[in-house]
Amino acid sequence: MKVLIADKFEQAGIDGLKAAGCDVLYQPDLKDDALTQAVKDTAADVLVVRSTAVTGAMLEAGALSLVVRAGAGYNTIDVATASRRGIYVSNCPGKNAVAVAELAFALLLAMDRRIPDNVSELRAGKWNKKEFAKARGLLGRTIGLLGYGNIGQEVARRAHAFGMPVIVWSRRFAAGDGHPSEEDVPIEIARTPQEVAERCDILSVHLALTNETRGLVDASIFDKLKPGSYFINTARAEVVDHDALAKAVRERHIRAGLDVFAAEPKDATGTIADPIVALPGVYGTHHIGASTDQAQEAIAAETVRIISSYNLTGKVPNVVNLCKKTPATHMLVVRHHDRPGVLAHVFQHLRGGALNVQETENVIFEGAQAAVARINLDAAPPAELLKKIQDGNSDILDLHLVTI
């Protein structure tokens, strides 16, 4: 299996892929047209990326069957095109959760104690203990979390250790899945993001980017924050209305700790023109939430696991673009002798009846003399077709139809 790695990647991960029998092509500087051409020229089976965008043109250029995002989010990959072409898209959820949670707390502490301002003054040769001795402290301050996946849970654990009450809004809880009593730290559940903002002293965002969350953190939320509250975003820039955030910083003295920005440079180095970074009270880092050695080693190991599984079993862990529910309406269950041509006979007649197979599995009984096939179909076969299938092959023991 040929694996093209088009981003920086841990050497341990490269070694692990080679040990798994993969032909590894490590070209971390590939992007845009050069990456499209490389996908075509190398005929790679698997593409591994971190922040590099994977476009429809890249997916259509070669023989890719799997794209692995060596990280959690996958909004930089054209998932729709991948799905249309039958290309798996997989990611490494949770492997950077601790790293991102640590940065969220670093930003929180930096805002509360104004650490960057302290350092800047010291480097300028200024001593101002009188000014920088002013800080609120975190003990007893309520932290509100929007999103309670792997990262949100890690932030909650650290907040609990700091003696901070935790209030959460999560789509999971809003949908009735799970209960706060099942969590390993005490949390309160809010009915809306606005309620979280109204009740907290610090608001931290940990939402995946989806059509539903894009722009979700807007003026209706910032207006509910207490003046002087702290706001943290280590998730995705697109979930926040940055004009509304800038207004809250200017007019309501909100302090913001940001690792993601609306106008980030495309490359790893460059200049940033986002006006929000110049506002007093805004503390920022360079989109480095997942960038610790520990996180990258864990992500590399998970990437190796995903590709090795695919290579050895054909199964892909952590797939994000399979149907949660297919259009199938009926299941045809066929008990049969385990002999060549039985399923080919069944599928030939289904095709003749213009029936589309959505999913199928064939389970073999002990001794490999008999099997049962479960075939999910997009419509019910007529009775005469079922009779033709059964009567046309003596190795079919029984068949029946189940409405799904």
C-alpha cells in the first residue's frame, strides 16, 4: 500500500508505517497544484495530511481510496467529493485533546494575570508591580463550556482541579443523550449557549465546525456575558462572529484568548492582518493548540493504526463519511449452501429487477457448509422475483424479506 504524507509528520509514525509494510512517500511541503500532481504521479492509495487542504481536484486526480487527517477536525478536506468517489476520510479524534485543553488554560491564566503584558514590560526594562498585581484569580469562578467532546471534558477536569464550577451546553445533552451524573467531574447543564454565557465568568468554545455551529457564537451570546468576562476559543475561528467579538472587547471590556483567527495566514509563517489581534485585552497564540510533542506522537500512532487496519483488514477506524442510515427499506435474508455462484445468482436477479443493494454481509456457519446472507435493498422485491431467485438455484435453502 502506497502512502503519501503531505505534511509534517513524526518520524515514529513514518517508521511505523514502513514496519506495517507500507511504501511511504514523505513530501511534507506539497500543497495546491503540486499536491494534485503528486497524487496523480505517485498513484498513492492513502493520503495523510495535517493542515494541508485536500481539494476535489486532488481527490479526482489519482487512485486514492483513503485520506487520513492527522488530527481531529476535517473541515480542510472536501468530504463531499471523497464520498462521491468512494474514498474513505478518517481522523484521529481525542488524540490532541489534552494539548488543546492545556493551551486553553494557558490562555486563561495569561488573561487573568496578564502574563504577556508582564513579559513585554520586563523586556522593555520596566518594573510595574503596582499595575500587574491586579488580578481576579480563578478559584470559584464559573467556567462555561460550549461543546463537551474530548477537549471540553479535558478542560472540565482541569477547571475542577482549579476549584471552578463548570456549566456546559452541548448538542449531545441538548438531544437528550447522556446525563451529567454520568460524567467524571461535576457539571451543570444549560439549555442554550446564551444561558451558559449569562451564568459564567469565563466562556470557552470547544465546538466542531458544522453547518449548524458556523457563526453560532454571535452577539446574542457576547451580550449575555458579564462585562469584563473572559472568552477563549481554541476550536475553529468560523464558529465565532469575530465582528461581534471585537465589539464586545471594545465596548464591554471582554478579554479574549484566541488560538484561531478569522484571517489566518495560509502558510506556517507570514504576516497576519486580522485587526482583532491589535485590540487591548486580546491574547493570542499561533493556532498551536494540538502542537505538543505528546499530541503529535499520539496522532502519529493513531494514523499508523488506521492505515494498518485498512491494509490488513480493509476496515477503516474513525471513518467520518459513511452513511449513518442508507436508503435501504428492506432486507433480503438468504440461507444457502456455502458454494460458488449462489450470491452471484441472487445479485443477478436483483439487478434484473432494478433493485439496488445498499449493504450486504455473508456469515458462514461452523464447518463452512452453510451461510446466511443479509442484503439490504432500496425497495421490496416482488413475490414473483423472490420465487424465481429461490427456485433458480438448488443451493438456496430459504429466503425471506424483512422490512427495515
